[in-house]
Amino acid sequence: MSKERRMGVVGIVVEQRDQVPKINSILSSHGDVIVGRLGVPYRERDIAVIALIVDGTTDEIGALTGKLGQLSGVQVKSTLVTR
């Protein structure tokens, strides 16, 4: 894969709140590509939504989203652009 840096947004929907410690651990271990984070508990639907602003190579961002996507009850979508 390319070493070209990209920036973008990663959306995370957490349906199983017991996954939050694992999510936080993954985000912490990939903190070098995370520029900003917004977390919103959506109580009416009993979910949490996390939006990340990321900046890194496709390999780095793919590693982050791949690990998150493997968690049960966690949905991940990303949109990246070339900067």
C-alpha cells in the first residue's frame, strides 16, 4: 500500500457499551493518527457515536479501523481524502 498520507473522518457506532474499554485501548494505541475525537452518548437509541479526525497513511488508518471493526457490536465507516 501507499505511504501517501491521507486525512479524513472515521465514524464509530457503539451498540454494545461493554466494548468501550477495548475501543479506548485501540484508540489510545493508534493515537498518533488521531487529530481529534468527539464522543456522543445517544441515550434515546442506547448507543454511542464517536467521530474521529485522522491523519496518517492508509496502512495506519486501516489498522485502526480494522481493529475497531473486529469488535462485536461496533460499526466503523471511514472517508479519506488526499491532502
